[in-house]
Amino acid sequence: MKWTKQRLNNLFFIIGVAAVVVMILTFDVSFAELWEQLTKAGYWLIPIIGIWIFVYGLNALAWEHIIRSNTDENDNHVSFWRIFRLTVTGYALNYATPVGGLGGEPYRILELSKDVSKEHATSSVILYAMMHFFAHFWLWFSSIFLYLILAAIDYVPMTPAIGISLSAAIVFCLLAFYVFSRGYKNGLVVKLIKWIGKIPGLKGWSSRFLERHTETLQHIDAQIAALHKQDKRAFYSSLFLEYGSRIVQSLEVLFMLLLFGVDCGGGFSGLFLTFLYSVLILSFTTLFANLIGFLPMQLGVQEGGFMLSIAIIGMSSQLGAKFDSAALGFFVSIICRVREILWILIGLLLMKLDGNK
């Protein structure tokens, strides 16, 4: 059977629908408990879910800078609205599939190749995926120094164990920056295929694939390297937008904390401190989620990372009896799952709209 783009689109759609069904079935609460948590959220559900319009908007702008960067072709006919749709759908598939890029990235390449060459579609998707992870490392790296500043004024705890962990995290991030710099300067697709060939049983496939597609893969690597070498403005604009999307995403954490009455005393200073806590919580949570990213829909990871983050920064002890961390963790697990399901459904709807066209 020949796999046409329409059939592949339908396959991705079926995977997404199946994932939504699995996600709904994995709710460990009754409908009454679910409704109780949603009622507790009330109007706060609107900003909690709606903030992701701006997060995905910044993601789409970051990808748009890469698509329109210095290339061999004019891609101005790819509208921002189409890039936004592919961004949302790609992340919906990443939520739904194990090892989050096995669904979203191939789908983006498949769809974007309808508008640009396959080489440029592949290179831009790979570059955006690299930028997405690169921004994650910058979030983690900057959060380390944010934690140190807050520790210096005694707003978060500092123990020998935490100090060692932060030092190891700095080394880890610096090593990642070096690896990313090598990839941006020289490309990484050819090296990646060669590395796959070292896996037992895949040497023959790797050799045949390189033999058939060497010129194409080298062209893709050249486009990857060109972004950093020839269009630094697009590179740093994309990085800034991706990093900014993480800061905007931390507002979701802020809204949940405010809903539970956590405002660090109120006023501008209290809200600002709560926002800084939110950035740290998001940073630790995303680190935990990426370390265990092979789980489909990261079941239990977000809420586990959320609770672990709260324990690390010492919010429970600082806020005392007023702060019910167990109730907050349960609430986060429900609201995050509902938000993911809604955005997966939106992504699947956008996928079918593109497929029908």
C-alpha cells in the first residue's frame, strides 16, 4: 500500500484520537471529583487554558523566523496562521505519543513540505526542535542563578545537597551548550544517521540510507549551519521568542498558586515573588518531565514534578498550614490533564481542517 500524504495525515489523526481516549481512561478520579476540581477552578480555567494561545503564538513566531531565514527559496507564501496551526497540531501529537517528537516533528515535515521543498521543510523542523530544546537549557541555566539570588536573600533554602545539585546542573547545561553549538555550526543529520548505524542491527540500514540520500542530507545540514552563520538575527530572535514562551507559560503556574491563595503576602512585591517561584517550579517540572519524556502524555510526570519542585524550593514550609501541597498537587494533576486534552482536541481539529484542504 502506497502511503500518500492524506493516508499519513489520517494515521496521525487516529493516533491522536486514540491518545485522547487513553488519557480520559487514565483519570484516577470519578466524574464527581473531576467536576468538583473544575468547579473549584471556576473562571480561572479561562486564563489557565487561554494562556497557551500566547505560548503557542510565540512558538509559531520562533519557527516562522527559522522558516523565513536565509535559504535557497522564498517562503513568504507560508502564512503565520498555517505555521500556528502546524505548531499546535505538532505539540498535540507530541503530548499524545511516547518519546514526544515521534509524532509532532514528522507531521510538521509532512505538512510543511506541501509549501516548501522537502529539504527546507526537514531542516526548518529540525532547527526548530533544536531551538525548542536549546531554550529549555537556557531556562534551566538561568533558573539556577535565579535560585542562587533568592537563596542569598533567604527566600529559598540552600543545603549542601542542593548546592551540589546546582553545580552539577551548571556543568550539564554548559556541556549541552557546547553540543548545540557544534550542531549549529556543522549540522548534525549526517552524524546522527552514522551514530544510528552503531546500534546493533541498524548498521546496514544506516549505510543504505546514507548511500541513497547523502546529497540531500548534506544539503539539510548546510541549511542548519546557515541559520547560525548567515542569519544570526533570525537565530537569536527565534531563541528569544522560545525562551519568552517559557516565561509566559510560567503564568499558568502563577494562576494555579493564586487560585489556592498563595500570593506571598499580596501586593506587587508578593505577586512578583510568587511569579519568580512560578518560574522555578516550571523550570524544575520541565526538567523532570524531559528526563522521563518516554512516557505517553507524560502520565503523572507533571504533577509529580510540580510537587517535587515545591518541596525543593521550600514553599510548603514557608507558607505553613495555609498551604495544602497535597490538595494543590491533586488539583494540578486534574487541571493539567484537562488542559492537555482540550489542546489535543484543538490540534486534531486543525489537523483535519488541513487534511480536508
